[in-house]
Amino acid sequence: MVETAAMTLSALQKLMRERFEAAGLSTPRDDARLLLLETLGLSLTDLVTRPDQQVDAAGLESVRERMERRLRGEPVHRILGHREFYGLQLGLSAGTLEPRPDTEVLVEALAPNLRRIAEEKGACRILDLGTGTGALALALLSIEARASAVATDVSGNALETAGANAAALGLGNRFAAFYGSWFASVEGLFDIIVSNPPYIRTSVIAELSVEVRDHDPHLALDGGVDGLDAYRAIAAGAVDHLAPGGIVGLEIGFDQRDEVTALFEDAGLTRLRAVQDLGGNDRALIFARPAV
Ligand SMILES: C[S@@+](CC[C@H](N)C(=O)[O-])C[C@H]1O[C@@H](n2cnc3c(N)ncnc32)[C@H](O)[C@@H]1O
């Protein structure tokens, strides 16, 4: 970075964008704008209306430090320490996956069931397996005030982060997080079981982008030799933890629709929907336990 005592906002943004372009980052313009504005506590309106505003030395130093981290491959939201998911601001930590926009299609797909069950029963019990930041459970709770959620994970760090996120969003009184593998620490029946489990084949992990491979926890990614380990465990326990007529919503990899469908149909569930993400890839499956 050109170390000058004074730089304008627009000049600094241009410099960052050029460095990111030269490094081959895929979204250099967005990364530069987001890092610049968030680091300096400014809005897009500030940038548009006051491009010639001078950035002071302390601001320049903070931006420089974050720009270098981005150039070393750290994702923008890891650097910022938070990411928006379904309109909720979620804190991130070393033990949490960065929630992805594609996962929002699972929330959207479950929303009608969530509202219907809450209407019929006056409540809806949700179980979020592998909760990470709490993204799925908290998004569903934000949709339906009569719902409550239990969440599990085997990352203590993720559970702490999920609890803090729930509290910060004012959802802590309807959210409880427990340490345990899938259903191990869970009792009772649920109306909706939701999960975005690790589903990447172990052999593929080394080929992932540096942003994912080196910054998302492998516990959140690695689905075993065929990528299906977590689905097998969840399918094995689903029916015993579902209320009659209960729903299971799963995120899946783009090529896992048929295999995951077979696992859950063999376990006694019926597939209601297969849902595509914004890129047209299979991304979520919705199953139901028959009511009788
Ligand atoms: C792909 S991440 C999803 C996180 C979050 N639900 C989301 O959608 O952003 C998978 C999560 O499953 C957790 N996990 C891995 N193995 C687990 C297990 N045996 N039992 C419970 N959670 C597990 C990981 O720690 C991670 O938080």
C-alpha cells in the first residue's frame, strides 16, 4: 500500500480494488467497498456524497491491516467478524462456518410449514442439528414468534457464538444450545428438524478455495468419504425425534439429492420438495413424517 499521510476515501477505495484485482480475488470491488466502509464506520451514502473526505492516519492503518489480511486469503466477513444471514447480523468465530446466502433457501422453504404448525398448535418446536452461528434456528425464530428452538453442535466455540447471537438478537429466551453429536443430547419430539450438516467429501477438501479450506472449520465441512456421514446419522434418528406430521429440512450438496432422498425415504420419511438455490443447483430437501 502507498503509505501517505492523507488519502481520500475514493482514492483509498481505488487502491484497495486494484490490489485485490491484481491478487486475482473474485469480487475485488465489493470486498474493497465493504472493508473500507465497515473499518471506518461509514455508510455507502458517506462514500457517494463525500468521496473527497480525508482518511486520517489511524483509519489508514486499520484499513491497511485488514487489506493485507484479505490479500492473504482471509474472507471479508471473517475479517469483520460478522455476517448477515436472512436479515440477521450474526457474529462469527473460529469454530463457526460463515453462513452462506444459499442456505437462506432452506429457511424460505421451511417458512410455510413453520407458520402452519404454529397456527395449528400455537407453538412450533425446532431442532437445529449442527447449528454453527445459530443461523438456521435464529432465522426460523425470527419468522415465527410462537416457535422455540433447541440446537446442537460438537464445537463448544460454535455453541458459545450461537448463544451470543441469540442473545444479541433478542431471541435468547426461545433458543437453547447443547453440546452433543446430532441427537445425543436431545430429548423429546420436534415439529421441525433442520440441518445444514458437513457434506463435502473428504478428498475434495484440499481442492476448496483458500477462503473456505483455510478459514471455515473442517468440522463444518467434512462429510466423510462419500460426504453422506452426517445424513446417515440424522436419518437414523429423525423419526424417533419427530412429532407426527413433523418436517425435516436439509441443506445438501448440488449432487446429493438422490442419495440423501434415498437415505431419508428408507428411514420412513416422505420427500415433499427439492429446492434449488439462486444458481439453479439442488440445495435443500424437505421431508415429512406421515401423520399416522
Ligand atoms: C456446514 S456447518 C453449518 C452451520 C450452520 N447451521 C449454518 O448453516 O451456517 C455444519 C455444523 O455441524 C457441526 N457438526 C459437525 N459434526 C457434528 C456432529 N457430529 N454433531 C453435531 N454437529 C456437528 C459443525 O461444528 C458445524 O457447526
